[in-house]
Amino acid sequence: MQVILHHSAALPTTSAVRDNIPSMRHALLLSTLLPLLHAQSAIPTFRVTVGQSAYTLAGRDPSRGGTTTIPTLLVPVDLAFDAKPSGGKPFLMDASPDVPSILRSPIFANFAFPTGGNTQYADAMLRATFPAADTWHTLLAKPEVKPIRIAVPVGSGYILTSAKSGRSLGIVDLEFLQRELFKQIPKQDGRLVIAVTRNTAYYALGDATVCCSWGTHGVDSAGGNSFVLASFLRDAPSVVQDADVQPLTQQLAQFMKDPLHDPKIYGARNTPSPGNTFPAWQRPGEQAACGGTAVSTMYFLLEPTATNPKNNIPASKPFVAQQYHLQNVALLPWYTGPSEALGKTYSFPDAAALPAPATSCPARGGRGAAPR
């Protein structure tokens, strides 16, 4: 299997086919947005060709070695829910107190990973993908911190509170929050925006029954920002199994694997869609259950390592790094199959999480099965 690397500071989106079946309403929306699909990443990217397909990753060409440091803006979000007033005021869920924990976590601090070296989470993940690149690093700089508040009106989010513990979980319209986020965050040329909420899960398509994910990632087509949006989990209700930075590491990993993803676009069958497109993969342990053709499932952005079904609170077995819980994620060779340049490690940080490459989806009508 041939692997060729191409460097690009900012590349247009690919036009490969994603295999899914949205409703007519979303297909019409997609046709309206197709002229906008050529958003560019605000940070450096490079291309890797595996066999007959090419994929874009964040950073710079590993064959050149050296260190790429990505400037970062960390945005803790204070969500004010109108749906559950407290003392006549909106119910607040503020991520600002979680900033010190995030800065001490392996997102920004070094940790001795089993593969990838003593470094940050995203850098170690990329180095595990390209094990021959000994002198190559892709690091997140110490971020500027910019807190913001977003009012969540009735109809765009609600609060679930445990009667037993009194702990709360916010459920928010993901597209609404992304839109409101970038009303307050201007264009960040060359910087990655990492926006974090506390104890919040998200629904897609403006439909509260299409739930839940821990966040999203990619390029905001309205303003051109490269971003990661995810939740930090602290003192959440017991229905939540993930913890602390696990959702953030999940979305960060997916961004590094697919930096040109546009989360507002749900590609129709045989329609160009932004971001990396892989052969349709089967969800491990679930016969005839397709995960889709992207790095994660379409609406819920679940990793292949996720253990929960759709329409549920996301859950995955974590990799524990000191007191932090990190997401185990699929590496590029899991989607494409092994090759000499990419190696035969299929998951990170725990190489045993996915011990073999992906299984193709069962054919349906001559095409891959629709993603769940």
C-alpha cells in the first residue's frame, strides 16, 4: 500500500462521497450550502495518500521533521439556561472553574504515553500514527483564555437534574451553540479555538430526539475558525460514565484526524461533503451496524471505541493518565488498513482498544449500509 505525504498550510475540502441518507429537508439545506464547502483550515494541515485515497490531517508533513506549535484560544463557556430559572435568574453551568484542570491535563501538559512519547495527547496520537517520524511534533501552545456567556433560551436547551444527587446535566442544541459561540469569537487566523462547556451533552439537527454527543469539531464555515467544542465533566449525574477531559480529548483527536470537517453539513448520498471520507466501517462488536464513512459516526460523533448505542449519553472505556480520563480513539490505519509508513497500531492511547483494522460495512443495494 503506497503512502505519500503532501504538505499544505491550508487546503480546500475534499469532495469524496459520504454514504448516508438524510431527510429531504436536510438534502435541500445541503444543496443550498454546497457553494460554501470550500472553507479552509485556520491552522496548518498536510495530506497523506494511502493507496488511491488522500486524507488531510492537522499539522505539518512528518517527513520534514521539526516541531509545529499551534496557537490556541481556550474559551470556557458559561451557559445560562432560561428553561430552569433559579431564584428568578437563569440556571448557570460555568466551565471557567475547570480551566486549571484542563491546563494541567495531557491536552496541554506532557504525559508518558505507551506510544507517541512523553508529550501532549494530540502530538502523541499523531506520532503513534506515523511511528517513523522520530523528530516530528505537533504541539498546542499555552492558550489565551477568553471566558464568554451564552444564554440558552427555551427551545434550544434544557436541564436534567438527578432527584437523588441533585447533580445536573445540560442538553443543548449543538448548531445553536456553535452559532452563538462564533458571534462572540472573531476570526482567529492561525489559532485553534477550544471551547469548553461543563456537564453538557448536545443534540443535532435542531431536534432534541437526535441526542447525544459530547461536542463537535472542524471548521466553522460562517467565520472560518478551526475549532473544537466539547464538555468538561465534573460532578455530573451518575448516568454519565465518562469523566473530566474525556469528551475534550475525543473531539480534539477527531479534529486532528479530520481538520476540514464542517459540522453543519450532513452529506447526502452521492453528494460532495467536506472532510475525510473512508470506506464505510462497521462498529466493532455490532454486527451489520455501520459507523459511517468519516472518523466518527454522523450525528453523534462517536468513536469506533464507543460502547453506547445511538440516542444515549456517550460512553467509552477511558485511558487513565494519572487523575485524567482520556479518550481511546481509532488511528488512521484502522480506517485504511495497515501500511509500512503508518504502522500497525490501530488505536491510541490503548493499542489494545482496537486490535485489528476496521471491518467493511455489509453491502446494501450495491452500496455500504447507512450509518447509525
